[in-house]
Amino acid sequence: FAALLEEVVRGAKSVFGTDNEVVVMSSSGTGGLESAIVNLVSPGDRVLAAICGNFGERFAEIATAYGADVIRHEVEWGQPVDPDDLRRLLASHPEVELVLLTHNETSTGLTNDLEALVAVVREAGRMAVVDGVSSVSSMPVEVDRIGADVVVSGSQKGWMAPPGVAFAAVGQAAWERAEKSKAPRFYFDWAQHRKFAAKGATPWTPAVSVLFGVREGIRMLLEEGLDNAYARHRRCADAVAAGLQGMGFTLFAAEGYRSATVTAAVPHADLDVKAYRKLLREKFGVVIAGGQGKLEGRLVRVGHLGYVT
């Protein structure tokens, strides 16, 4: 197991583009996001959450659940977070120390300009905490180059493994903040994971079978070449978008910000999305998703990430 964990961590660092420590946790991606909150946020801390979809909402809700005073910067779903708007907000809220960002919003098929948003956060002297669950391993993130403090991902997306493992790439400033944070934590305590990782172990029962899958996914990514994998995802996204538009669907996310891992589209007004999905599944063996949250019944979402050609 120690050899397995070591290979997974080494490969994950390559995929994240980081020399920082990568914490490996047995949980869903949401657990990885919760780990960022419980290690970095003390009750009463002012936190800014940039929200442009359902998963941005979730990140903000986790922070609220742990007692953070969350300032919600809400953008119309399907539109990106504007770096200039973020800059103005941070200037007007000097007490904010932490900014929650969603890189790839799978509920709307939108990818924010992460590098530009992180640059704004760093210029303002704040900490950038990123939901990269559905982007890391499928599109370039390069944690160290862009300077993100924490980036979280999950095994069931572009890592091509079953669900059950979350990763958090944690920078030095985040480790230092975690030492001072007063949020209650136990299972997701990064300090415990760091302590056990030094011995080639995890503090709690690991999802061993999932980690075998993750290791193989990483090997496949590195064999293909990360740049080639990213280009393949973009080709798949463009093909799906063209096909949906050819059928008369309207792409939901703003042009220029459309995801390489999931395409969201608005169907004809008279199309019953639930019945359409059922037909695809039962007659053709094709599974697609519907809308989430306030977009339920209004969208189709087609995933094209991971082991997809």
C-alpha cells in the first residue's frame, strides 16, 4: 500500500502541476471541498464565494455550515465570474482572507478563467481555494504556476477511476493557516493525513480498490501525455457542441467559456428532458444528465471527460 500511495501522490503532483503536498482522502469530491473549509476557516471568518452554478452554491453552503460569514458573489448561471468584479469586491471587503472559486461548473457547462481569477486574489493578498473536481486531469490547471493556494479534485472525473478518492493540493500558506484554524475537524484533518503519509499510510481506512484505479488512470494520462489528453477533451467538447447545435439545441454556457469536460444545452421548448434521457438510456444505451438546481428539467448535460474518445 505504501508503494501504491507513493505512486499515486507522485503522479497526482505531475497532473496538478505542483511541488506542494497532495493530500489523498477517501471521500467524494465534496468531502475534499469540506476538508478545505474545515482546515482553513474558523467560525466567524469572512469568506468570499464566487458563485455561477450549483457547485459554487455547494462550496458556499459548506463554508456557511462551519460558521463562516460568507459574502456571496452571485453571477448569472451560464456566465463566467468577471475578474474585474472580483477585484472590486475584494477592494471593498478588506476583511476577507479566503476566496472560494469554482474552476469548472459542471451544472452549467462553464469553465471560469481560473488563472485570471487567482491572479486577482493574489494581487489582493488573499488566499485562493479552488474547486477543481471536474477540471484537474482534463484541462490545464498548473497549480504552482498560477499560484492557487488549494485545489481540490475527485477520482471519478478525469482521473478515470470510480468515485471514492479526493485530492487536495495544499500550498505552504494554506498549511500555515490550517495550524491556526479553529474549525472543528477530525476525519478531514490535513495534519493527520500529513503525519500518516510520511509513513506511507492514511489516518483512516483507505479506499484501496479505488486507489488501484486512480493509479492506472494516472499511468494512462502520463502515457498519453497531459497536453494530448487536454487536446482530446477539447476536441470531444467541440464535437458534442457542434452535434447538439446541429440538432437545434442552444448551448447554455457563454461562448469562450465552454467546458472541455461537460456540455450543457437547452433543448427545444417542447422536448420533455426526462423522457428524452429515458429514451437515450433504454433504446441506445447512452446516459446523459439533466439540469441541476434551478435548471432541473431545462437542460441536457453531456459528459465527455476521462476515458472518452
